[in-house]
Amino acid sequence: MSASSSYEAFQQILKSAKHIATICGAGLSAESGIPTFRGEGGFWRTFEATELATPSAFKANPSRVWEFYHYRRELVLKKQANNAHKALVNFENKVLSQTPQNQTFTVITQNVDGLSSNLKNIIEMHGSLFRTRCTKCGDIEKNNDSPICEALKGTEDSNFDTNIPIEKLPSCTNCEGLLRPDVVWFNEKLDQNILSKIHEELDRCDLLLVIGTSGTVYPAAGYSNYVKLRGGKIAIFNIEDTGDADFKFIGPCGETLSKALE
Ligand code: BJW
Ligand code: ZN
């Protein structure tokens, strides 16, 4: 497939599309100063970020994994939505203000940073940095505390493990069990309700915007192909060429997405 990089041609398709969806990744938040998972920014201390996003890493060293998530929570709390996040919000508002409303727009994101919280119709498929889940009773709670617990305070500035004992890590107010971030780690199943909602969207989607994702992690990595096989159009927004598409806008998505959706 030879891809177009014409904004005019894209905007024609955008205008005629009925059901528009996105699959977003870490690149969407890169211009806010949030590191991506792979490539240059993919290291925290001496660890690869992807090594820590696993149930086995948490089991082996809950203190280290909590330090990693505490660091990211504290970082995100200092950061703001960038032009790409804003372009999505503006476009959603535009779609919602149509009379009659003859389009739908759904943002599916792998990001857990909450920087798209101004959107009305968003599916956060990998969870949220700002929710906790009890490993004992399963209770899920919103949590924006900074720091999330006393023992983690200041560890975001350290280069070494603090080795916090389990009883000093975040704990459940109901049952005192160890809390974990309510995110989806490798080898964990995604929430069935969320998967159903995503499939409802993909089954009607005629234009999928693939924004700032390396497309290496399933199930999200399969969405572009899924929509393409159904006859939908694909538009990639990335600083690198990440695969087959009808449109490719190579460059920082704060610029390319703003221009494409204006
Ligand atoms: C810019 C930019 C700018 C930079 N502008 N662009 C089928 C085949 C093979 C394996 C599997 C399979 N199905 C499932 C698996 C196993 C596994 C998997 O996919 N493994 C692969 C590595 C092969 N998947 C799972 O385990 C999933 N579970 C599941 O499917 O359950 C059922 C099952 C289990 C086991 C076997 C079979 C079935 C769960 C996946 C959960 C992923 N979790 C994480 C952590 C979330 C919590 C946290 O944040 O800590 O999600 S890992 C990490 O990767 C995170 C991200 O959401 C995800 C995707 O990364 P993303 O967003 O694409 O980031 P990067 O860094 O990779 O890319 C950034 C991109 O931005 C780059 O392209 C840059 O160029 C670009 N960029 N600046 C535009 N300014
Ligand atoms: Zn509990």
C-alpha cells in the first residue's frame, strides 16, 4: 500500500467517515515530557520500563515496582496536556456539535497517564496510574495522592532501590492487603467489558487514527489490521514509519495531528 501524506486528502476522508476511532500510545504524551516505553526514554534507573510492567516483577520486588509507578505518578502530576491531546479534545467537540450529529469519535488509548481526561468518550484499555487495586480483596479506588504513601516520598529522586517493607507500601483501607497500580501488565488479561467496547467500535470503524504507538503490544497492535481487513482507512501519526497505512504523517503528533484535525 502506498501511503499519502496529503492533509487535504486526509481531510476529505475525515469529513466523509462515519465512525472515527483512535488507538493511541506513549508517543501521544511524549511532547508533554512523559518518557515512552521503547527507545531512548524506555529506561527507569537501570531497568527497562517493560521489564517492570509485569506481574512477576511485582511479585519479586513490590517495592521497586511501586517506586517505578510512584515516580511516574509524580512526574505526570507536574505535566500538562500537549497540542496533540488538545487536538483530540477539539475534534471531539467539533463532532459533538454537529447538527444532526452524523459522526462518532472514540479515543481508544493504551496510555495510563490521564492526560486525555478532558475527552468525553475515551477508553483507557491499559488502566490508570491514578487508580489502585487491592491484591487481596480486588477493591479498585481512584487515588491522586502525592505521595501515595509516606515511605515512597522522595524515592522519585533516587537512583537506587529503597527496599520498602510490604507493610509500608500502599495498603487497602478495607482489608489492609497490598495495593497495586490498576494497570494491565504483560501476560495479564484486559478487562472483558473494555475489550467488548473496543470491539464494538472497531466493528463499525471506517477511519482509525494510529497515534504515537510502536504497534508492538497486543491486543492493540492488531487493531489497525483488523480495521483495514474490514475496509476501513488507517492514518498513522508517528515520528517513525511504523507500518502499512493509507495516510502517514511522520513528525511530532503535536504538530501533525493538530494540522490534520483542524
Ligand atoms: C511519537 C512521538 C511524538 C515518540 N509524536 N509519535 C499475540 C502475539 C504475541 C504476543 C501476544 C499476543 N497477544 C498477547 C501477547 C502477549 C503480550 C504482548 O503483546 N507481547 C508483545 C511484546 C509481543 N500482551 C499482553 O500480555 C497483553 N495481554 C493479553 O493480551 O492478555 C491475553 C494473553 C496473554 C498472554 C498471551 C496471549 C494472550 C497485555 C499487554 C499490557 C501492556 N502493558 C503495558 C504497561 C501498562 C502499564 C504501564 O504503563 O506501566 O502497556 S506495556 C507498555 O506497552 C504499555 C503501553 O501501553 C504498551 C504499548 O507501548 P506504546 O504506547 O506503543 O509505546 P512505545 O514506547 O512502544 O512506542 C512509542 C511510539 O511513539 C514509538 O513508535 C515512537 O516512534 C512514537 N513517538 N514520540 C508521535 N512526539
Ligand atoms: Zn483489600
